[in-house]
Amino acid sequence: MRYYLLPLVLLLSFLVVLLPGCEPKEDIITTDSSARLEFTQDTVKFDTVFTSVGTVSKRLWVYNRNARAVRVSEISLQNRPGVTYSLLVNGEPTLTARDVEIRGKDSLLVLVRATIDPTPSDLKPFLVVDDLKFRTNGNEQVVKVLSYGQNAYFHNQEEIRRNTIWKADKPHVIFDYAFVDSLVTLTIEPGTRIYSHAGAALLVGGTLRCNADFRPTAELKPTDRNFVRFQADRREEQYQDTPGQWGGIWFLSSSRDNVVRFTEIKNSAFGLLVLNPKILRPFPSVTVENSVIQNISSAKQAFTNAGVQIALDGAALLALSGNFTARNVLMANCEQYAVEGLLGSSLQLDYCTIANYTTLANRLTPSVILASSLKINNQVKTAAPSLTMRNSIVWGSMREGEELEFVDGEQYAGNISISSSVLKTKKYDNTATLGQRKNGNILNPTEGPGYLFKSTPLRFRGKTLDFQLDTLSPASNKAVPLPGLTRDLLNRSRNSTTPDIGAYERVNP
């Protein structure tokens, strides 16, 4: 039999010799537009102390998961002013690399270099963001590159598991999150500046004492350096008043005895959020005093942790089975709610000003809302909330003129007490059970001749906003003195017999 096979073997060997060499599949370049790249990270972060280091390099691995090779037509940076970025591709320094081939199932190492003047020219931290672009088969994919130009404390997915003090000597920058463990206290010193990257949040499972021990002895200016200030890390002019740039401060179900004083929180998805969706008792509690919360987003946020699925709208103060006590607090320019109390939450507002003027032309939500029921994990949970409001203002740009909403309020009407306050509401003007034309309240005053506030977006476009009371404001001298609350948001003495309604005591010129 083997003699018959020998001619066949010889013939096959001859054909193999004549055939051209076959190119491996992983070297054949595909032009399919679905052949996309993958990256080790979506952001290259230079969180180094640039004030002491001139040039730093970071690695970015680029993966071709496709079976065939791809040709990256261009790898480039925009090089915006502030920091000089450069690339090292296949060992070659360049600003733009073209026609870079990556074999199938292979990878490419790109080194990104940032060069900055190590001499600090500005005491403020600044963020420089660039786009590292990859163009492949008509697709453009972008990896963000960001750098900070000042010495700072960086908190990148940091878990704080012992009592900690955030000092004011350098700014603090939060990436993703900083988490305060239960039974642990985070203390933030007067004058501390906290900058959060997109989507980042401060999560408090223990206790937050933010400027809790600051005791001013004189009148403060709104720009006083002793205020603690939370904001986003984008410092460009167009981002100064943009809501929703970072997550806010979230108090979890294990959190207790939190104090936030002389603090500004701005440009976030939430200002202060108590998140207790399992309605665990005792409820987390937060005391807020002499603070400003403004420019809060309207975007709905989904929460899926710990077996809980829930979606919440942005608010300056949002309590989900939690307790807030707010005194001398300004809540301004929220794109949706300013105060939201859900599922058994208890809210006490004394000398607060809610001035909810928004960039949204069609805001349809009231500034203050209470609700006794909420869908969690597709099941409706029910618990009656409560609200005590004294000497406060609830106002805003709602077109229908309604800045109050008590969802199913007849069921918990006994839990609502509002007195000596200025309210913008038509719904609760004449209703018997929930009507608020009583207890010294002032409902729907006209905006002239005495305006409520010195400057609003509707009254003076382009002028610096000022929610202190105007000269002839209907809120002047209409409050009832409250024990222990003899000073306003800026630590000015209140009239001892007829103080002003709201967070600010009017100062005579």
C-alpha cells in the first residue's frame, strides 16, 4: 500500500513549493469600521505635585482585540494652553503619530508626557484637560488627559478608616470618591478648598465635621477665606456656574451627627444627600448652618449599590429617610428641587432663603417637595415626612408660580408647620387642610415696588446675583425672633425684636 501513496506525497510536496507564502491572519489589516480599540483607562491622570516636578510620564496601553491587524491613521493631542503634552509611540517622541499598525490580538504602549513650569505662578489649583485622539477606520476614540498645576492632596478612591483632618494648607482633589468609614470622623478645617473631578463624590458612612468649630467674631464677607468651599475641578470661566459637574456630599445609612457650617457647595448633582433607602433607624442626621448651596443639577441619578435600585433627582438638600436641620442657609439656582424630603424624613428650616432661579427656561418642579412614598426595587415604600419651617423664604422662577408641593399631603398635614415665612404658592393659598395663609406667612407678594432680593437673574441680567434683601423687601422686619439664632449667614446681628425673614439680615446703607 505504501508504494501507491508515494506518488501522492511527492505531488503534494511539489504543490506546496509552488504555492506563494500565506500571510498570518493577525498581520492582515482590516478596514472594517467595527474594529475599535480598547484602552487600559479612559483618562490619563497626572495627579503629581507639579510645583516640584517639571516633566512626568504616564503609560497608556492600547489593545487591538480583533483577530486582524488595524492601522491607526492618527494618534494626536490638541495641546491646549497651560501644559505641554507629548507622546512616545513605538519608542519615537512625537506630537502626532500616523499610520501606526497594531497586529491582531496585540497591543501598543503609548507614553504621555506632561511638561509644566515647576515654578508656581498662581496660588490657585488649575486643571488642564486635553484630548488624546485615536482615528481608526473612520472611527474617532478619545482618551482624556488631565493635569493639575499646583501642589494638592489627592483622594483617589480613598477609604478613610481612622479619624482624619483635612487641612487647609493645600487644596484637596477628589477622583471617583473619598469614603469615610462608619465610626470614623472626617474633620475639615476652616478655609479648606475641595475640588472634585467629574462624577466624584464625598461619601460619609461615619461622621463629617465640616468647619464645625469655626466661631467668627465679626461680620464676614461672602468671599471670606474661612469658608470651606466645595466645587468642581474645572476652573475655566464657562464652568464657574455650571450644575452637575460632580456628585456632591452623600451621607449613608450608618452616618451620624454630621455638622456642616460656614461652607459653600456649588455646581454638583446633589448638595447634601442623605441616602438611607432601606429606611434603617436611627436616621442619619445633618445640621447645616451659615452655608450656601447653589447651581445644583436636575439630572436623575441611578443608585444600584447594596441590592438597592433607585433613581433620584438632584436637590440642594435631599433626605431619603434622613433628618436635616438647616439654619441661615441659602439654596439658590437649582435646576430642579432645592429641598426634597422623602420616606419619613424630618426637615427643619430656620432663617433659610430658597431663591431658585434656574438656567432652565421650562422648570416644572417646585423648589420644596415632600413625599411619603417612593418606589425602591420596583416596590412602593411608604413613611410620612415632616417639615418645620420658620422665618424662611421659598421663592423662584417657576412659571406657574408654584414653589411648594406636598405629595398626598392630606395624609401627613399634621407634620407640616410653616410660620413667619414668605412663600410662592397658589396651590396652598386657599386649601383648608394644607393652606398656608396663616401663622404670619406672607404668600405671593408682588415684586414691586419692593423686590424680595437685591439682584436676581430676572431683575438684573448680567449683574452679580445677590439674594440679600432689597431695601423695600416684603420680607424685611417680618420674622419672629428665635432663641439662639441672633446672627445671620454672614454673622451679622439680627434685629432683636423684628428680624428679617431669610438667611440675611438687611443692612441699612
